[in-house]
Amino acid sequence: MRRWVTLVILVVVVIVGVTWLRNENALNTPNPQPSVTVNGWSSGIGAVSSSDMGFDQQKMSFSATIWNNTNRTVYVTNVRVKLPNSLQNHILSGSTLITVNKSLAPNTTYKIAGQFILDTKGMTKEQIVKLGHIEGFTVNTKS
């Protein structure tokens, strides 16, 4: 009987210890610094125009929302789209650098959009999809 009591006490001590460590680590986890970021985006790929339904060229369109998550007004100069090399190497027109040149007040958003024309000559739908997708954005600001 005494062994069971000792075992139960040991198990309770281990559970309490693990729970305490988890909570202690949660309290010590630094909060992300407020910044100006892209907090959401969407993209799609399809025919360049409704009259050209071939696969020689495809248009990748995207839109994104820049969010000023700081307590001060920030001037956004531009936003760079991050693409994998597999996709970057197929761009015929369009730029990965979107000029913004806007001041964003604290806790406000601004929408951007853009598009790329991709060289997909000789590729199947599956190969086009495997080129990749937008990986993220870098927001550039000026003080």
C-alpha cells in the first residue's frame, strides 16, 4: 500500500512539474515585435485573356493587404513579392517590386495588387502548377 501512495505522489509531482514548466516557458516566450507586414494575400493563375485559352502564357494575379501593427505612422516605400526560382525563371513581364509610397497610420491597412505573365510554352497544367506559388512578401519602410 505504501508503494502505491509513493507512486501516486511521484506521478502527481511529475505532472505538476511538467505543467509548471510549460506555463513558465509560455510566459517567457517573447511577443512578436509590432511591425508593418502583409497579413493576408490571395493569388491565382490562368489564361492571359479570355480569347487566348492556350498554355503558352499564363497570368498570375495576386492581391495582398499591408498592415501597420505599430503605434506610429510608418511610410511604406515598396513591397517585394517572394517567389521560388522555379517561378521567377518563367516571368516574361511584371515586377516583383510593387511601389507603394504611402504613409500608414497605426493599425491601418492598405491593399496592393499585381500580376506576372509567365512563359509556359510546352508545359502541361500539372507542370504549370508545380512551378510554385508566392512564398510571402517583404515590406520596405522609411523612417
